[in-house]
Amino acid sequence: MRRGAAVRGTGWLWLAPVVLAAALLFGSAVGETPIPLSTVVAVLASKAGLPAGVLDPVDASVIWHYRLSRAVVAACVGASLALSGLILQALLRNALAEPYLLGISAGASTGAVAVAVAGFGAGMVSMSAGAFAGALVAFGLVTILARAAQGTGVQTTGIIILAGIAGSQMFNAMTALIIAQSASAEQARGIMFWLLGNLSGVRWPDIRMALPMTLLGLGVALWHVRTLDAFTFGADSAAALGIDVRRAQAMLIGTTALVTAVMVSIAGAIGFVGLVVPHAMRFLVGVRHARLVPATALAGAVFLVLSDVVSRIVIPGQVLPIGVITALVGAPAFAVVMIRGRQR
Amino acid sequence: MSDTPILELVGVTRRVQGRDLVSDVSLHLRAGEMLGVIGPNGSGKSTLLNMMAGLLPPTRGQVRLAGQPMVRLRRQQIAQQLAMVSQAAETGERISVRDAVELGRTPWLGPLWPWSARDDEAVQAALQAVGMEQMAARDWSTLSGGERQRVHIARAHAQAPRILLLDEPTNHLDIHHQIGILDLVSQLSVTTVIALHDMHHALRCDRVMVMQSGRCVALGAPLDVLTPALIREIFAVDAQLIAHPAGRLPLFAFQRLA
């Protein structure tokens, strides 16, 4: 009886690093040319300065420079997007909320592309800043549109999603416009591929952006687990429970926009991760955020690492954009969530 | 005990789009009393309760909680002293009864003040107070309207407030549950403000405040306030007070004005 709510049901957490490590190793081993897990482990051991015997330099290079960095970034992007979806669902009281469907990813894409094409010192940092600005503008516009459309007869939960879709379309059109007007043909090809969500260009330096942002998002979410719970019966109820609603919303939505923006500038707009993963985790660990936040971060990481593996092997000799894989899983999940929501 | 009222409204007005939803209401809430707020639909009961809870700022006037202006208190400080049960707060989440009641501990917890045995005790006591300890594991979606309202009251109870505000807690409940909720509320040993529709329910309060178009038109002991003349004026019905055959609270007989 003395078990507290904060720790109840979190005993599985020690497994998290093990599961994550397994996913990363798997992601490093599988690809066009499969490399045995033992070789992957040996390469990592040698990088850590441990004796690892003689290694094929090509294998070592593929694993270290290509696959492992890619898997780590995939894990970061997956964890961040899943957490963003979870936070937005809790705050907006909307089971379908996630950065992609709310137009935040599209806004971030437009911001990032504008910076990349216009070339205001086109480093990853300035691209992320552009993406952040775009994400905030998109969320602001979508919220205003949803507010304005309230009372037009569309069910309230549907309004913000519709507004998000309208926002996405507009920002995608703006992105296309910027590309058509300013980018060279080669630039355009690269950007279009990246827009669909793509981890091909990812290297170690990207991790320096991705990992701290993921940890920031996770930290902010963990700090606010009780706040997120308090929104169970809506914002007014949260306020009555002692939550400073405006501050909490600004903090959490700001973090969500920032983290999503950075992930979009690294890997493009990958959809549905924020929808599929939190719902699957609610099913597994329940609705309390003390459990849901770590579970969602872990599952998001694993989900995207595995999606990336699938994107590399499903068509031999060709790498699909990872956004295609997540959409193939996510769109049906969207339908399921929508239908289940109707039955309530 | 000091003379500082536990909750005080000083000329409180809430104006929205040029219309006063609540107009110049003043009130000293007495510690331990049960105050009923009664009035027709749209008379400003909910708005008044939301201002008492600090959820809506008054356009003019001031709300003071234990002598402190409400606007200067942090939300968490308010929630440690005052709990609110709103109308039909709903969720689509698959939470259990215990989960919902545990939410009441939110103002007493923080990232650095984790859940403790004290919180478990408060939740257990709250579940017992509403007679739901056997149903703690039940899913929210499986509860009836009356059960949900009990859980909301248990959540407010777990908040360990000095003041409990209830906005029409008996709405949409059948008569059995209406009386059950009122019995429950009157047994809780906190100062209570309860917005009500039913004048029979208002008779059970220590004091009654009658609202009309945002104004407080009467405040006092139920039988002093709820006179046939006032009821006729406010609710546009003829009312006759009839003694209860078994000597309990009197009854009203209503008739629509011709």
C-alpha cells in the first residue's frame, strides 16, 4: 500500500537502456550489406579503446560513420517527435494532436528551407532557428484559425486538426514556392527528398544538435509529468488543481516547437510518430505521465530506428524516405484512433 | 480565531462584451458554513463561482482568500486552500477512479516534492468519504453520472481544501443521486459554496444567496430569503411553503404564473 503513484509501475525502466542499445546495434547491423552483430560490437569496442582484434576497415567505416550515427539520430528524432505528440495530446485534450498533423512540422520545413535557400549562413544552427520560427508561426496560425472556427458546427476536437491540415497545405505550398523560385535544380532535388523525411545525409555532427535537444525535451516533459496529468479534465480543471496554465502551456508548447523544429531541420518532416507511439504506450503502461513520458521517449526512439531499417531494406538497392514508412504505419493508426474516439 | 473572513468578495463585477455577467457582488464567507447560491439559468452563478475560485479575474472589485488578494497568490497557493468541482468535467482518457482522485494531490506535489505516504492517506480518506473505496480500480468510462460526480468530490476532498466550491453538482442526476451528493457534501467538514437549481436543496444550506441577472438580490438564512414574494419575482412562479408532514424541512408547491 505504500507504493507512491510516481514510482508505481515504473519498475521496467531499468530495461530502457538495454532495449535502446539493442535497437541501435540492430540498426547498425542491418542494411544493404548485413554486418554480423559481433562485428558491430567489435567496432564499437575498438572505438571505445578496447582490444577488438583485426577489423575490416570498410565494415568499421560503414558502421561508425554511416549506420551508427544514423541510428542514433533516428533514435533522437523518434523520441523527440513521440514526446511532442504526447505533450500536445495532453495539453490540447485531443487524441489526434501531433506536430505533423497540426502543421508544426510543415511550418518548420518552410522556415528551414527559407533559411537554407536564402542562405543566411546556412549552418544547422541557423536552419534550426528558421525552423523554430516557422514552427511557432505555424502553431500560432493554426490556433488562431481553430479559435476563429469555433462554433461553426464542426466538432471541437476536429477543428484544430482541420486547421492543422489547412496550415500544413499552406506551408507546404510556401515551401514549394520558395524552392521553385530560388533553388537550383540540384538543391531542389535534395530538398524535396529531405522534406519527405530522410536520414541519409545524417552524420556525427548532427548528433551534437539532436541529442541535447532530445534530452531537453525529455527533461522538460519529466519535470512536468504532474502538470500533464492535471490536464486530464481540461485546462480549467488543471487551473483549479493549482497549475499556472498559461505558463505551463507556453513552456511545454515552446519546447515542443523547438524540439520538433530541430528534428525537422535534421531529418525533414517525419509524420505520425507523435500519434502512433503515445497511443501504443497508453495501451501498454496506462495514462499517467510519470510512466507515459519515459515509455513514449523509449518507444519513439526504437520505433524510428526500426522504421529506418525497414526503409533501407524493403526495396533492395533503394532507400525509401523514412516518412513513407511512418506514414504507412501511422495513417491506419490515425483511422483507428479516430474511430475509437467516435465510439466514446 | 481572527476576524478575517475565509473568503471575501468586495464589489465584484465581471463584464464581458459590455454586459455584466456578475455585477457588484459582496460577500463574507463564514468558516464552516454551507452557502447555497441559487438563481435562474444565466443569472451568473457559474461566473461567480469561477471568480471565487480565482479562475476568472473580476473586471472590478476584489476577491480575498484569507485576507490576501487572490490576484497576488500563485495558482498553487490558491489550490491548497480552495477546491472546485465544475459542471460536467469530462475526459476521454482511460483513467481509473484512484487516478482521478490522486489528481487532487497536485497542489501539494512538485517535481522535487514527490508522492508520499501522506498523499496515499489523503486519497484513501477521500475515497472513503464518498464511499468509493471498493471502486477505486474502476475505469472512468464505466461510471454513471452520479459516480463520476462522487469521484470529482473525492478529488476535491483529496486536495484537503479549507473551501469547497461546487457548481451545480446535482445537475443531470436522478433524485436518488441528487440527495446522495447533497448528504455527502453536507457531511464534509469544510466551508462550502454550492450553486444550486432546486430550492428544496437550498433549504439545507446555512445561508442562501439569490442571484438575478448577475446581481445578488438576497442573502441570508434559507427560510428568511426564499419567501413566496421573492420566488415569484425571481423565478416567475407562484410558491407556497408547506410544512413537512413528518416535521422535516418544509416543502414548496410551485405553480406557473398565468
